[in-house]
Amino acid sequence: MRHSAMYKMALVGLWLWCYLTTAYADDLTDVLAKIRTTPAVAGGIAWVTLNNHNPSIPPDVRYNGKRTAVWFDGQTWIALVGIPLATAIGSQTLIESDTNTSYPFKVFDKKYAEQRLTLKNKRQVDPEPDDLRRIEAENKRVQTALNPPWRATRFPLPLLKPVDGKFSSPFGLRRFFNGQARKPHSGLDISAGAGVEIRSPADGVIVEIGDFFFNGNSVFIDHGYGIVTMYCHMSEIDVAVGQQVYAGQSIGKVGMTGRATGPHLHWGVSFNGTMIDPMLVILTE
């Protein structure tokens, strides 16, 4: 009886593994199809097919000097290139470093909507000299966090929705605070009550945490392949730098620290050091 029960448990475990693996493959296929069929725009992702058919070694592919994510589709490698919001429409070039092969791709036009917000804290609109020095130091930390050493892991896409809530301010909004133009919205806002749990959308390593002037309590997770996610305005941080986290694991709670008009999660996704629209890579219901 004991051996029979163990055998049944093993069968159940094998079935569950096969089910989850199949579900992951289907979800990955859906997200990759979304990227492939969405025009490459500023703030988007370019799908570039490479002439590299060696499945064992991910190629070193660079855009603006930064290594991009790559995916092997069973026949050849595909580069998934994050395009900065400030990129002009027209031709761009990708370089495969190992062979010095150039791959041109085109960036298309996209018009992003505007958002106008009124803030009571005037320093969050016009920072004082001490604030500016703090912001400059924090920007360096953010850039370091968004550009960790490139590493190949289990491919992290698709990303899970990190918090239960309604999508509010979309990516790319041209923002005006108290009537003054500021940088476009480089993430996706998800409305949720204060204290709601925030979860890691994929396996990864915590590369930065801190209390930032604009972003408030923030966490940065390196998922490998040059893909990094960031979480801002948190009320609590429950992880530490260097900690391994797994998909679905709690990393903290929703808040309204930093420049925020109410409790929500500002979620950013970076490819090759470039913030892109998270809706391109999220697993939607």
C-alpha cells in the first residue's frame, strides 16, 4: 500500500509539472506573439531576427552599447530590444558583437496621451538645491540598478501582474505637474489600497532598495537577460539587496511614499536599461 501511494503521488507530481510547463510555454508564446506583432515604437520593443542558429550560446547583441535580451525560437535567435521613449522615428541599428554584424530595424511613430496633476507639496515639482543633489545621487543608483551584469537564466517572460488592482495611469503619458511639463510616465500605475501585497512577477535577484525622493520606497529586481523590474511608492519593503526571489513571492506592500497623490504601485519594466511599456510583457487575464 505504501509503495502504491508513493507511486500515485509521483504520478500526480509529474502531471502537475507537465501542466505547469505547458501553461508556461503557452503563456510565453502569447507574450512573444504580442511583441512580434506590435509595431516597434519609442517605449516599445523591437523584434529583430538574427542570423545566428547556434542554440547553445546566447549571442551578445548590443543596442546603443547595451546588451539586449535574446530568445531562441527553435531555429534562430531573436533580439528583443527596448527602445527609449526619446527615440526619433526612423532607422536604428543593432550590432551582434561576436560577428560585428549589423541589423537595421525601424522605429514607428506613436502619440502618447497627456496627464495633468496638481501636487500640494511644491518641492515635488520644484525641488530645492539639497533635493536636487539627493535626486542626482539617486539617479545614479537607479541607472546602476537598471543595468546589472547581463546573465542568462530561465527566460523570465511572461511577467505576472505584481499586485491585485486596476490599471490606472498607462505608460508613456506626457506629464504636467502644477502646469509644468516633466518627463513622460515611464511605468504603469496599478491602483490598490495601502497595504496590499506586491509580488515578484518572475524569479530574480534584488539589486537595489531604498527611499527615493520622487519614487519613495522602491525595489529593483534583476530577472536576467537584461530585464529589470522596479516598484515604487511602497509602504513597506520586505526584501533585501542580494536576496533571491521567486515568481509570486511577496516583496512588500502598496503605499504612497514619494511623489504620489494616492496609494498605488508604479511598476516599471526595463529592457537593456530602457523603460518599456509593461503591457507588452505582462500576462493578462
